Amino acid sequence: MERTLSYGDAVREATDQEMARDPAVIVFGLDVDDPKAIQGTTRGLLEKYGAGRVFGTPLSEDAMTGVAIGAAMAGLRPIHIHIRMDFMLLAMNQLVNMAAKIRYMTGGQFHVPLVVRAVIGRSWGQGPQHSQSLYSMFMHVPGLKVAAPTTPYDAKGCLIQAVRDDNPVIYVEHRLLHFQHGPVPEAPYVVAPGKARVTAPGRDITLVGISYMQIECLRAHHYLREVNVHAEVVDPIWLSPMDMEGILASVRKTRRLLVVDNGWIPCGAGAEIVATVAEQLGGTGELKAHRMGFAPTTCPTTPPLESRFYPGARDIAAAA
């Protein structure tokens, strides 16, 4: 019988198993020791591993990211948790100019095995400074890897892979995904970069959903079936490096591509996917491509405005 876990519990189990396996793994960040335990993802870790390996930090993103990088260079494997990706902007110099480049600048003498857990997305009206999805900024930087798992299975496997990687990884988790449930093996396993997953087969159009938009794409898939449109849904899982061959294989078959990003459209992950598909398949026959994402305005707070700002399943089905 398959065992099921929530996404949040899958993140917690991956962290627990890696901390048990490797004493160099530490966890810190704002509110990791709070009773709510970041939606349960750090619950029980402080009691099990002690305050030397699990601890809260001051509200100082730049300084604490520097601590994380230094700890990684000194031989630890930190998991640094940012409960809102928005405020990683305060640590951009540390992440982009330091963490991403130290291995190159030292000729491989130093590594930065750092995982940055970055929580994104809406929930109860997070508003302009607490809802942004800025992962495309990190996709742009060589030396950083970016994972955006959607399912509990991938949440556990990607986090274990990220902890074991000798390079810095930005691990993106949408707060609404924490409540998704799905099958998760108990034994440790990895979901490595380089393999996108077809989550629903189809022949008429390819839907690529990033992070939480994968859920909306799967809902759109069911709406489209009602009008005899068979959409193939693809989950990239890792955004950098990204499995473009997996996406291209689907588009070669359907000749239609709709990418639904969990961020703004210009210069986003969806833009990269569409551009690469156009480069590779342009001139090989009829090809249609379209992008969806945040409306071109600041993230709103109220539910009526949120329903217009974020793409939903019906919007995706209509565009398809």
C-alpha cells in the first residue's frame, strides 16, 4: 500500500533524513524554531538535533546568508530558510556575487554546498511585498541551481538532491503546495536535475506549469477533456538546469505550447522555455506558443483582485 504525505511533511522528512545521515547538515533561518515550524516543515528538528544544528536567526538576510556561505565553505551543509523569497533581494550580493562564483574563483578549491529554501506565492492575501516569485532572477546566474518541485514526491527527492549537491541550490516552494498530498517513499531517494515529467498525456497542446501553476494546468487538462481537447501537461521540476529536451519532445508532437509561469511574464521562466522551443523547432512546421503568468502589476491583496492577477485553470483552458 502506497504511503502518502503532505508536501510540507515530505520537506520535513527529507531534512530529518539528511540531518541523521550527515552531521554536517544544519538548518537555520527566521522562525525555524517557531511553534508553527514554517507550516510544519521543521517540526521536531530542534528537539531531535539540538540548538547547535537547528536555530532561529535575526531578521538580517544579508548577514545570515553570509554566515551560510561561510559555513558551507568551512565544511558544513547549511539549509538556510527564507520564509518569503521577496526578502532574498537583500542578500543578492551574497548569493549572486559570492555563493554562485566562489567555486569558479578559487579554481575548485572551495565549494558552497548551500541550500536556500525560498517560499513563494499567495495564501491569505500576502500583498505586494510578500507574494513575489523571483526565481527567474536566479535562473539567470551560472553557478546557482534552481528547483521548483510541485508534488510531495519531488519535494522530498529534490531537497535530498539539493543537500547532497556541492553547489548552491535555490529550492522554491509555493506556500499553497504545502497542503498537497501524494505518495512518498519512506526510504531516502533523489530527484536529480535533467528530467521533466509528463503528468498527463495528450496530443493536442502542451501545457507546461511551473510550481503551483502545475496544479492549475492539471485542472485545465480536465476542463479541456470536456471539449475533446487532449492536453499534455509537463512539470519541469528543476528550472536550472532545465530538461528542455523533455519539453521539446512534447511540443514536437503537439506543435502547440502554453507555458504558465508562477511569476511575471517578461524575462521569466516561461519566456526562456518559449524562446528555446522557438529556436529549436522554428522552421520545422507550424508552431504556436503562448505565455501566461502574473498580470503586469504589483501583487494585489484582496481575493477579487487576486482572482484576476493569478492565472487559474479556467483561464488556462480558455487560452488553450
